[in-house]
Amino acid sequence: MAYSQRDEAILDLSAAKMTEFSDRVVTVGSEKILPFAAIYGANASGKSNIYNVFEYMSVYVVDSFKYGDEEEKFEEFRPTPFLFESTSASAESSFEVYFTLPGDKSERTYNYGFCINKEGVTEEWLNSKAKTARKYSTVFYRKTSDEDLDLSGFPKRSRDNIQIALEKQALIISLGAKLKVG
């Protein structure tokens, strides 16, 4: 279960432009990345919430295809909104990561994220960028409020399978992995 947090929190592992300790910086594509980070703070200041958000996101990505239209399964896993303010109590929760794939010789960078509310997924996206590219290109994009679904980064046959099987509570990335979309 994700813990409630009203304001956006960012954990950025981009290395600063300094030469001290440059031997500890990892280069991925054109990015300089720190290989680890430490989070400091007072007791009950939200340090564990950062970890819990990553855990929630990873479990939802792996398992959301199981929820389908089964409301009771989704009920157990929906995020907990920040309840001490009336506007945020009904707001959606957003999750976004930038990552690379280990062993990827092309050194592509990916941007993946999704938004979820008490009914299901409201938005989801996956973008990729080549090592030498300046901009990200869309692999897929989904916005449920206006039924916008762009699966142009998938082969035609896979697009049809995803459109047929996609449920409101499931993520495209989770369903695509289950359907072995490549």
C-alpha cells in the first residue's frame, strides 16, 4: 500500500557537474548518474515513504493485469490519498521513473509513468530516447478520460491484443508483459 503524501517528491540520481569523486559516477548514454543515494531526515519525516512508493509502483506494474474488473482485488491495492485536505483526498496519485536497461548496447533511456485514482488508471505513458537523440519518442500513451490510446510503438498484432484485454485497473505495461508483447 502506498503511503499518502500530498506534495511531489523527487529522487534524482543525476550527478552534479563537478570533478570531485568523478570516478564514482556512472555514465549511461549521455547521462552521468550516481550509483546510489542516501536519504536523511528526522524521525517520521517521510523517509520510508520514498521507499514505499517505489515498492508500490513496482508491485502494481508487475501485478495490475490480475486486477481486471475485480473490484475487491483492486480495492486492496488502490493508493491511499493524502486525507488531511479535502482537494487531495479525491486526487489521483502519480508515479514516474526514468531508467535504462542493463546490458542495452544502444543505451536508450526510458521514461515511464502512470496516474491512478480510486477507480483505476487515468493515464499511462512510456517514452524512449536514443543515446544521441534530444527528444523522447512515444512507445505508448493512454488517457482514460478522453479514451486516448496510442499504441504506435507496438506491432499491429500486439496492439489489437492489448486493446481487447485492457481493463481500467490494469496497466498497459503489466498487460503487455503478460501477453509477451515485445
